[in-house]
Amino acid sequence: MHGNRLKKEKGATLTEIIVVILVITILGAVFSGIVIFLVQLYMYGPRQLDTAKVAEEASYAVIEGNQDFRGIRYARTPLDASATQFSYTYGYPTSDEGISVRFRWDPLDKHIYRSSSTDGGSSWSQETVIPYYISSSITIDGKATPSVIFSYKKAGDADWVSGSDSLSEIRRVILNITVKSGSGSFSEFQGAVDLLASAEIKSF
């Protein structure tokens, strides 16, 4: 009887040890998961904020512009339209009084550049990147197709087709971009933002 009681006590102790080990293992896995997530969030947060800021300011520069260079919303006459570039004149109808602006996406550094013209697009100023502070680690691509940041609509929201439709038929310009730092992957502590914006081209 005494020996059986010792065996039972030993068995109960072993069970308790196993339960404790399992609980510690589960808690350790949960804790390590939380730590990894917090580290990722700590590294990811600032980069996500950086990409979001770049996306918003690039979009605002293209669509709204500023007092020196009006954005697409103020376009009067389209001068050129492609998947990577759009240029237009705003202001007075004559080339002497109007100002032209061109936005161009560069496939090498994947940034958007702006230039201006005072002679109706015959000559252009030196390009400046927008926003001016964008770093080389942040890139801008087309969202649906990497090399397509601009698309266009005609009246009735029909697609405008380059080569078959005239520039005067463009009624809306769509900017559809993905801005990311590095690979844009959360697991690699990188940020990514998708942004869609558009502006109507008024008919004069």
C-alpha cells in the first residue's frame, strides 16, 4: 500500500511538470509573437508614415498644384497624354499668356517630375522631382500596371485611347499610384500606400 501511494504521487508530479511545460511553451510562443509584431510595428510605422506623406503630397501637386504651378484640375488645353506623362496649358487661351505644366514619371528612379513652359510647350524648364524631399528608397509605380500612372476618360466615362482619340476629347485624368519604401512588405519593415485621384478637364 505504501509503495502504491509513492507511485501515485510520482505520477501526479510528472503530470504537473508536463502541464507547466506546456503552459510555458504556449505563453512563450504568444509572447514572442507579440514581441515580433511590436518590433515590426516599431520599424514599419515611420516608413508607412513616410510613404503616406509622399503619396499625399505627390497627388496634391499633380491634381491641385500650387500658386506657381496649377495642377491638372485647372487644365484648359491638354498638350500631351500618355501612360507616364501628361502636359497641359492653364490660364489664358493664348500661349503668350498661358502657362504649361508637364508631369512625367521616370521608369529608372520611379519618381514623378514636374516642368513648366511659357511658350505653349515648345521648350520646358528644368525638371524638379515632387515632392522635393522624396528619397531614393521610396518609389512610385502605377497601381494596376507598374508603368501606367495616368489614364484618361472621354465624355460618358468612356476610355480615351491614345492614337485614335484626339487630345481635345479628354474629359478626366486619373492618377493611380502605389508608393512604397523598399519592397513595401510589412514583414520586411517597409511601408506601402495605394492612392487614386482624378480631375475633370473642363471644356472651353
